[in-house]
Amino acid sequence: MIKSIFLILVFAMTLPAFPDWTPPDNPDPQVILQEAKADAMAKRYEDALAKHLWFHRNALKLKPGLYGVRLSFALSYWEKLGREYPPALAKLKTIRDDARTTATISKSKDAREAFHDFMSINQTLEEDIETKTLFAELDKENSPVAKEVFDIALPSLIKAKEYKLCGKYLEPESAFERSRKLFHENIRLAKDPKFGDRLQQFAENRFLNDTATLVALLVVNDRKPEAIEIAAQAKKEWANDRFHVTLDKALEGVVPKPQR
């Protein structure tokens, strides 16, 4: 029995980590991502994993506009594959660990991109506590990088109710100005039939959540005069009853749940 187990383990160790799949000439990352999804549905698990790994490593080199897709849909497809094929989940966690290391030892842009990868994988795996833990470490050991990635870490920090830690990195005027500009830009784009109501709803929900979160965090960090000023400015930007009620609650220190 022991000999049989040993032979199986030796055989498994000799297998290639991935199949012989290689990308075609002039690969289209979007096509390869869809192929990975199709391979998973057809139970061609090794091919699916190889394509996910290629997409994660190469998509932005060819199409930078896939930044959001890479950290959302692509990761969700990968996680779903991992439920059926454990090596895919193990590899995704290895990628996450590598991103954690890079975020810890790097500076500025590289650290920010690695932290975003780390956060997005944790979010996909519903392990947001890992993001909070790393940010807390950066806060103690490398505050410049913590400041650089604060906006990325914010939803995980709020989920963990780390309100005081958030307070160390709040810059209300610049944060509100970014939210305000994004809101109006998305509202403008939503007038295009290609985007329409879906983008309109996204813009409204995002502005509501971001602004109310900022106001509430200021309140719970004993900065209510700043909170009152931000809330007053925000109400002038959007005359919406639901928005105004949410801001009034935020002024009482009610922090809204983060949006995914």
C-alpha cells in the first residue's frame, strides 16, 4: 500500500505543471479569456488554468484597457474554475502571495499595482481580512506606501470597522473632488445610448457611497466640521432625496457598507 502511494506521488511530480498550450501569434487577450471560460465548462481544466495564468500576466501588455476586466471578471472565472479544479485555486493563491510580497517591498506605482492585485484576489476569494492585515502592516512599517494604496484598501478597512486607521489617511477635499468629477463624467457618458441607465445607476450609487463614507469617517474621527462642509458641498452637486438622507445619517456617524 505504501509503495503504491509512493509510486503515485512520484508519477504526479513528473507531470508538467501546465499542458503544452501556447498562445497563438498575435493573441487577443479577450478571446483567450473566453476560451479559458469555455475550457472550464468543458472540463478541460489544465487548458483553462494555463489560459487564465497567461491572461493575468500578459493581458495589460497588449490591451491596457482590460485593467478592470483583469481584476474582476477574469478573477471570478478563475475562482469558479478553482472550485472544480483545486490546482487552479492553489495557483491563484500563489499569485496573491506574490502580489503581497511585491506590495511590501516595492515603492509607489509598483506597490500600488501589486496591492490592487492582492486586494482584488482577496475580494474574489472573500478573504478581505487579508487586505486589512497587510494595510495595517504597511501603516506601521511603510506609511508612504500605505498612503499610496489607502483608497484601494478602504473597502476592506471599513468592512473590518478599522475607522480610526482610516482616519490617519483621510484627505477629504481631494477625495471629494475626485468623487465629484467622476460622478459628473459618468453622468455625461450615461447620456450615450451605449451606456444608458446602467451607467447612470452606477454613477449615482458610487457617488452616494463614496461621499457618505467620507463624511461618516470624518465624523467618527472627531472631524465633524469638515464632514459638515463636505456634506453641504455634496448636496449642491446632486439634489436627490435618497442622497441627502444618506448624508444626514453619515453626519451622525453611520458608515455605509462598502460597495464591491
